[in-house]
Amino acid sequence: MSNSTTTSRRFFSVGQTKNGNWSFIDPEGKPFVSLGVNHIDDSDLRYPHNVEVWDAKYGSRQNWERAVVQDLTSLNFNTIGWTCQYISGGWGEALDWFGDPVDLGHSYPWPDQDLLEANMPYVVQIRVQEIEDWNGHPAYRDVYSEDFAKYADWIARRMTSDHKNSTNLIGYFLVDIPGWIPHAAGRFWPGFEGLSKAEHDEKLFDVAKTYYKIITEAIRRYDPNHLILGDRYNGNKGIPEVVLQAMVDHVDVLSVQYFTGKSAEEYETMISDLRGWHEITGKPVLIADIGNWVPTEMNPHRTSDMSTHDERGQDYAYGLSRIMSEPWIIGWHWCGFIENLGRGWGMKDPQDNFYTAMTDKMAKANAEANAAIAKR
């Protein structure tokens, strides 16, 4: 399902190329692989340990944002990803998706005008439900209620108003890693208590179908021109098949967050999972969040199967080349930009310097991916 417009202006769409491969299609009609960076937020340079860097180098958010665009383009990235950043706590909580409830506060996204003035492709989030895995106090609002329909209409009207004519907007995300599997906080959609497995799946399908129908109809009511990228599912935790079936008629892209180690076997597991979800939905896949990390001076506890930034760069290059070999994957968005105490990893250190042993390899890999997409 591609988007369309009745005006002469062209927008991003998705489709299959002459070779039968999936791709984003840019406003000029050319194949486009979305290579984005997530969690780009000025809060990372406003901590007591580095606010002097902010003052000396930038002095204003506008100056910093212009520098961000220069940084991204110098590394051959082409998309401003989801800009909210994890700002509360620290020392490992951001990885706790499977156990105790967590409450990982995030910053606000970039203001609408700032995204427009950046003059490069970008995405916008419409947070229609506050049910993220990282949200320790999720609010599962009744999707059948008149209140939800009115709220969906308002947030769609509000969030599309400045972007509906933008040729740089790729599309709209919904909820970041939503809790479609019962939440660690013990909360879930109303009315699921005491159901059998069959009853649970039937009800979950209907809840999800209603959720997607209401919000996507509202978005398209006010902006029929841009893509709906859907929820950013948590692939590591799994996605209920009935939810995927429910979303098929309502979104253009299957967006999945997935984190993996550097081994070929782990990448094959990720690709296998993504391929299965792609086959269920028939939608092209955007890897909406992926990253790697190693111990640093600020975050020595961030251990992984890598130990140097050179290894991080090698892993980035291998992972990107691997996903580009799949004709149904149309991009990936990298986590994240500047290392802080909460998230604990990035392409830049806390003093705003690139980890060049990593980023030199990233720039080369991105250039190769941009060249490869043209052959699709």
C-alpha cells in the first residue's frame, strides 16, 4: 500500500522496483534506503560534566541542529530518526525490557519547525498510546471509547499540521516499542482477565485492529500524502502474530527495533525473525532501532561481545551489508548519537567528539549502501 497525492507535489512512498525488490521511493522517484540516527537530543550536551562544551561550541539549539545535519551528512546518513532521548536514571536500566517494571523518562522530540528547517529527510512520531515497554506507568486506554477516537483525531490533526506538505517527511511512527505482550508493570488492555488462549488472541486481534484503524484513518484524514510507518515493535521481545495481522491493512511499513551481537549466527537469527514477520504482513521492513556498545570511560559497565570502537565500526559495516542483501529491508536507524549516562553509548563521546575508529567505517558502509540501493 503506497501513499498517493492528488497534487503535483511528490512525497516519499514505498514500492517494488523493476527488479521486484522493495524500497522507499524518494520524491524524485528514485530508490532510497533510509539510513537514520536516533536519539539526537541536545540534553546529551547539557549535563554538568559537559555543558561547557555546549556553551563553547554552539550556544544555541539552532547552531547545534545545523551542526547535527553537517555531522550526519559527513557520515553519509540521510535521515533524522526518532529524536527522543533517554534522560532519567543511568547504569543499565535502559536494557531492562524483560524483568521488573522500569520508568525510563525520555525527552521531547525536535520541534516541528526545527525538523522542517533541517532540510533533510526525517520522521515524526504520533504517540497515540503511552504503552511503551520502557514506560513504568503505561496507560492502556480503551480503544473502543469515544474519548480515544476524539484523542486520535486531535493528535493526528495536531501532529500532521506542519508536516503534511513537507517533501522531506518520510512518514509517521506510532508508539515506540509498544507493550502488545503483557507489560512488566502488570497492566494491559481492559477486559483480558480470565480469557483462554483462543479468546485472548481473538480479543487482542480486535483491539489491535480497532487501534490501528482509528489512528491511521485520523492521520490520513489530515495528511493523505505521507507514509504510516506503524509502531516501532520490540523484535527482541517478540511480536504477537495477531497484532501483525491486525495492522496489515492500515500501515505501509513494518518497523521493528532489534539488537543483536556481532556474530553471523545472531544476525541470521535477527534476519530470520524479521523475514517471518515480513511474510506474515507482506510489508517491507525498516529496522527502526539497532546499535552496539563497548565499555567506555563514562560507562565501563556497558559490556558486549565487542571491546573496541574499531570492532563497533566493523560490526556496523557487516550488519548493514547483511541487511542490504535482503530485498525486503528498506533501511535502518542507528542508536544513537552522543553517549550519555543513561543510554551509555553513541557515535560521539560525552565531549562531543566522534569515535573515529567507528565512524570512519560507518561513513564508508553508508556510502556503499546508498550506492547499492540504486541497483534495486
